[in-house]
Amino acid sequence: GYAAWCRDLAGRATGGFAIGTEAYEALLRDREVTQYTGESLRAMGDELYAETEAKLAEAAKALGDEDWRATLGRLRREHPGGGDEVLAAYREQVSRARSAVVASGIVTVPEGEVLDVVPTPDFARPTLPFAAYLDGPAFGEDSKHGRFWVTLPAEGAALEEQLAAHPTAGIQSIVVHEAYPGHHLQSAKAASHGSMVRKHLWSSALVEGWGLYSEGLMAELGFIASPEARFLQLADLLLRAARVGVDVGLATGSLSYEQGVELLASRAGLARPQAEAEVLRYTLEPVQASTYAIGRKAILDMRVRARERGWGMKDFHDRLLGAGALPPKLLEDELF
């Protein structure tokens, strides 16, 4: 009945997905507790994009290409052969990433955490072209039991385009972001907090910022080590930078859906199906696509302050994650 109502509404609806500058900036201010305006956020994204694209170009030359898009296309053609192999590759890398985090001592792994790596269910596939993480119920006994969704190729669709979302050398970065030390570890740490509020409420800027920060952290530590894996880690960072301008443009009405798809495909090198799924998600949840870059910058800034205070890496990360998923500004106020 609900599906029939939606189909009827689709034929009558005349509005658009753009929420406007005032509402967009209210979300930045009131939900994520940031000082950004739409324009200053766009400028931050452009700066990160330019910095990352320069590094990506250097990495491409080291791999024998003059154009980073050529390197990206080549590496995306090197992937597991099918759905079962994709899932097995993710499960292997999850195990390796957890062992690396424990061995490095960069953060305490909470007792009792469990992570299942499973295929993305059909209902979520249209807006999740790569992978996603779902944390456990905040107040249940299995609050530290997470699920890592991997979007496997669907029957009857372009197999090669779908497999390109899981390049062999890029699986490490996705695993680091979603699992260890990324979302799953952060969620399990938050579940250990004594406050019922902090167990349940969370900031996308902190959660997604931590996931993106984790990718760079594991590259620094040498877990993401091969030239190909480092290149794809930078390519993922470039995507997060490119998202910012597209998100701002879509939400404020300066970009259409089609313009957003074309811009994301050209600036981040995404295949059109992945670009369409990404932009569809941005139209559904304004600001969220920008929180990766917002949170990463805030965490890097806090890490500088932590070093000035003489905190070690583990101490900083345990304090950061142990406070729950507060918006970065509130977290900074509490830590410092």
C-alpha cells in the first residue's frame, strides 16, 4: 500500500530536493556544530581536492602514467572475479586490519566486539554502490555487534562496472574505513560509554571523519603500503573532497541532479552507475556527504593539539573515541 501511495505521489509531486542555503547552513550549525557556511565549506573542499589531486598525480607518475585517471581505470580492472571472491577478499582484509590495529597499539580494541561481513541487502543497493557499516542496537546486549555490508554484483547488470567498485588494491582502504580502526571500532567504543545519550546520539562529522582519518592513519602506519593501495587510498580521499562541492551545490539549488552526476564522475573518476548512486544519496541527506572532510580536518587539528600536550597516539585516540560520537567542536571542548 505504501509503494502504491509513493507511485501516485510521484506523478503529482512538483517540488525539488534542494533545501536551500538557509536550511543547509542550519544543518551545519545546529546538527554538526560547525562554523562553516555553504561557501566556506565549498572552499575547504576545493582546497582539499587540489592538494589531494596533486598527490594523486605524483602517485600516478610513479606507477607509469601521466594521467591519474588512466591509473585509476587500470587498477579498477584488477579485482576479484565474482561475488563470492569479493566477499572472501573483504573478510580476509578485515581479519588482517584487526590484527594490525591490535599489534600497533594505536587504540584500545573494546572487549566483546564482533563484526559480521555480509552482502548488502537488496533494498539498500540503490544508494550504497560500495560498502557500508551498521552498528549494533545502542541499548541491547549485542551493542558491540556490527555488520559490514559489501555491495556485490547483481545478476543481469554490467558485471565489470560493478566489480570495478571493489579493486583488489583498494579493498584495504574500504575495510579500514568501515571496520578497523574505522566505524566498527569507533561504534564499539561509543557503546562502552556510561551515558545513555552518548550511546545513542552521534555526529556524522565525527563518525565519517574518523573513518576517513583512519584511512590516512593506516597508510601512515604502513598497513596500506603498496604503491597501488596508496594510490587508491588517495583516490578515495579525492572522492570525499569532490563530494563537498556537489553536496553544497545540490542542496542549495546551484546544481541539478544530472550536473551533480557529471561533476562527480569527472572530478572523482567514478563510473556513471556509481556516480548516480552517490548523487542520489546526497539528494536524500544534505550535509552528510560533506561530513567526511569536515570531521577529518577537525580530528587532524585535534591531533596537533594532543601532541602539544604530550599525549601519545593511543592516548589521543582512546580519549577521542571514549567520549562518544560527539560533534567535533563539542568533543574538542571536552578534551582540551
